[in-house]
Amino acid sequence: MNPTNTLIENQYHLNGLFEDILNRLKEQGIELNAVSRTHIAGVDEFHVRGAEVSKELVNDFDFKEKHVLDVGCGLGGPCRMLADEFNCTVSGIDMSHEFIRTAQKLSELVNLDGKTEFVQGDALDLPFGNNTFDVVWTQHVQMNIEDKTKFYSEISRVLKDKGSLIYYDIFKKENQDVNYPVPWANDSSVSFLGTVSNMESILKSLGFNKMKVTDQTGKAIEFLNGLFEKLKLHGPPKLGLNVLMGSSTKDKLGNILNGLNENKIELQSGIYIK
């Protein structure tokens, strides 16, 4: 693994993550033989607005029985949602060994391991054949990837003709940057925020056609403001993104909120067709 990839994996690594989640479920009085997707939704979607935004994304597309790849799948929450609610066959890939181990075990816990598979690997060298997937789904991933052209080229390669790229991501505004730490980077060494215009240029060069884009910035600001109010009143939840970010959770989310308010970064979702 190259040095940058090692730094990125270390950024997200947590020993015994699955076991920590199990203990937190037990502390809430949840029987492990009765765990549902709802019980783990607060932790298994590591992006701004969590499961809420994933539910919005599926409203814009017919996912029924599609073959889907989630690039940068984290703990696999969207994979399980797509498998459970739309009968999709879903593969997830992530660089983090511990995220992949936890994703597999969480799918087993909620009895969705037959419809989901998780692979540890590099988004710049996807271990899948050409023209394999109907849909590639990616949320909050490109900010850790320096070679954007290779990233989107690999997505194009594994997509079938007329296949769809669906994304939800954070982008910088031209030469602006955020203060650190943020959820994807403790410092600038592993942060490679791209611009929307650069992504659009690359996708156009690869033959993608833009179908829909949505500015998610306002909803992200509203969500983060609400989250900080809840933290002030109730403290951190038993099973939320604080499990993944620990004591730096408020600083990391606060720097995102400040970046959005200062117009340094933006959130956008979209659909492109190959």
C-alpha cells in the first residue's frame, strides 16, 4: 500500500469497532438476535445527514433489483438499505479493513449477508470486471482521493453501458479549503477536496451525461445546526457518528459547518448516465 493510502486507512481505523457497536446496543437493552437496520442507522452511514439523505437519493432513481457497487462503503448502511428495500444485489468496497470487517458482521447481524458483499480494496483499482454494475453509488469519498480522473475512470469502467453514477459529496469552492480536523482528515495530508467544475469536466470527458444535480448545502447546514442543539441538550448519542470520530466529533463537524457557512465548501448530489 502506498504511503498516502496508509495514512487514509489510519485516519478511519478503530480497533474492535464491531464489538464496540455490539456493546452499545446491549447498553440500550437491545437483544442482539433482534437487531434491525433502524437500530444501527445512526452509526452505519458516515456522511452528513446520514440515512436521511440516502433515503432522498433513492427517490430519484428506480433501484429495484439493480446490481449496485458502493465505492467507499464504510460500514455498509446504504448497501443494506438498497438490498433490503429494493432487492438489489450490492457490493461495497472500502480501503479500511476494520470498516469492511464491521460491515460484513453488521450485515450478518441483520440477516442481509446473502444480498451484500464487502471487499477491502482501492477505489483507484476496483477489483471488478468491465461493465459489471447497473449503478455505482458513492458518498463522501472523493475528498480522500487525489487522482480524480482515475477515480471516475474506474467507476466508468465497471459501469454497464447506460449505467448510472449516483453521488453525494463535499466539494471545495475553487481555491478555498476547510480548517482541520474534519471527519475525513485530521490535517491536509489526506484531504483532496475537488471542485464541482472539475468533476463535471472529468465526467464529460468520460462520456457521462448529467441527468440531475441538487445543491445539498442548505440542508446540510440545517442538519448540523440541529445536531449541535441536540448535543447541547442531550450529549452524544449512544450509537451515532461519535462512535467513529470519538472526542474530536464536535471539532470535526464544527469545521464542516463553519466551512459551509463561510462558503468555502458545498454539498451536492447528482445522477450521471454513462
